[in-house]
Amino acid sequence: MIANLTGQQIRDKLDQDHWSARILAHVVCSAYWGGAGVDLRELDGLDADNWKLAKAIMEYRRQPGWNDEEFYALACWCRIRHDLKQWSHEQ
């Protein structure tokens, strides 16, 4: 769980064609695989709920009981759903 949301609940929030969903998808992929991807200035435009979610995603691996398989599945889904080509080489 990230910010008390399941992977499916996060997918539901990010399954939109809205700039904030795409930014959060970048946050997920960048937090999982690293590398370039998120222009941190864009995070400033997020509303309070999405800002909290972005922070929770970045802190996920610091949480007790975090699940790599769940995080990987979410990152793969974000990469495909939002066509994030900079992570297309990741398995």
C-alpha cells in the first residue's frame, strides 16, 4: 500500500489522460527504476492530494512491509499506460 491506497486504487487515480496522472506515473517509474523522468518543478502544480501521493510514492521503499512485486507491477503499468519511453528498456 502507498499512502493507504492499494496498487489498484493508485492505478485508478493514474488511469486518466490528465497531466497530473502523467506526472505521478513519472514519479512511480523514477522512484522504481531511477534515472531521468520527473521535472520536479512540475510537482509544484499538483493539488494537495496528488502532492501527498507523490511524496508517498517516493517514500514507499522506506515503509515497513513494502512489496517490490507490487511496486514493480505498478511501475510497469504506468510505463505502458502513459507511454513513458525513457523506461522502455526496463524489464
